[in-house]
Amino acid sequence: MGRDAIGSGVSGGVADREGLKKRVSALAPWFHNIDLGGGVVTAPDHFLGDYPAAKFADFGGCLPENLAGKTVLDIGCNAGFYSMEMKRRGASRVLGIDWDQRYLAQAQLAAEALGYADSVEFRQLSVYDVAALGERFDLVIFMGVLYHLRHPLLALDLIREHVAGDLMLFQTMQQGSTDVGEVPEDHPFYLPGTWTPPSYFDDATYPKMHFIEHRFAGDWTNWWAPNRAGSEAMLRAAGFAIEAHPQSDVYLCRVAPVPYADWGQMAAYPARGGATA
């Protein structure tokens, strides 16, 4: 999959390209490096290289190439790379949401330049308010958002309860062990016949969420870094079965029964009257 995966780009003369470059520059910095055609790219000096196109080229095969008739919700869409890629694959409806107005302006500009202005919708909405959408989607994209959230498990619960209809493509920053250890069905307070706590929690392969009190890589919004076991355990706890693990930090999941759902109220609250788009 090349740089032009999401569209053929801007057409026209030098004046059009120069005007587009000025509009791109006015919305800088960009986290998505998107090739808009005509030699115009949004983040040519991105510290991750050709991101996210190069990353998606490695794991995109886990998704159907033909999404005809499918609906897609891109949560935390940023500049809209994944939203437009899903439309390129034929999705009948694509909605990208983000809370950052600058990212949404970037997405609108990229969609306009690539010819998707009338076929991909972008709205300002928080992941915590997805119930306000009032619909389920065949595919939910939840990439690069979890570790920026103050309440990550709540977000997964709300996605599962209100908008996930079938598949979810998930990615999060991870730190710590990449191994997954055995976890008991029930944890005793102490080892039998002793006052000694069990050693599970000291095991590097036990599900963990590392809390980042201060900045990580210069970003004060990086709050959490689960290890691999932690990511997988949270997905299962929210009611997602992992179907594929194409990259170390990427998971393709399918909706599954929510553990303990029959036992009582959990953290996924129903839509509240104050939730708005």
C-alpha cells in the first residue's frame, strides 16, 4: 500500500498547490502525515516517519479490503487518515469524531483535498459521549486514544455498550513486559494458611496499567501505558474478544459477552440528558 492509498490528491495548477500548502501550514502541527497529492504532504518531517501510512501498511491486512455496505466510526480521528482509508475501501458510512477542533479542521481540509468532503463526516464529540450518536457501527476504530484518557476502562465500556456493533480496531501505547502470564480466576488476600500476600502482582507478566503522573515523551496527556497483558485483559473485561494481533500494540476485536454483566450494574452508564454532539 503506497502513500496514495487514501486518494488521488489535489488536482490543478501551481496556484492550487501553493494555496493548499498555505492552508496546511496554517493548521500545523499535524500528527497524521497525509499525502494530499501534487507534492503536498501534511507532516513531511514527522518524527515517526511516514505515519500513519507506513504503520497501516503493516497491519491493514487484518481488515477486509472491501467494506461495501459497512458503517465505520473512527473515535479520536485526528486528521482523518483512517476515516478516509475506510471510505476508500468502500464503507457506506464513515463518521470520524474528535474533541480537538484543530484536528477536525485538519480532517476537513484533507477530506476536501482528497475528494472525500461529501462522503466522510466529521463531528466534535468526546468518546465519553458516544451514546449520543444513538447508533451502532459495523467497525469501530479506536486507535491511539486510550492512553490519553483519564478514564480508559470507562471509555471501552461505553464503546461496547453504545456503538460497537461487530468489530473494533484498537491500538494503544504499551510499556513493560510483552509476555502474558497466567492469571487465576480468583485472587486470595493471602496464601493459604499464611499472612503472606500472593506474588501475582509482582510478576511483570501480570496485567498492569502504568500511570504516568508527569509528561511522557513531552506530552502531558499521556496518562497510561499498559503492558500487553493489561491491554488484553481490559479488552476482554469490556466485552471484546481478540481476533487478531497484527502488531505489538494493535488488536482486532469482535464484540463478545461482557463478563459479569448478569451480576449487576457496571461502569458503562446509559446516555445522560446532558450529552450532546
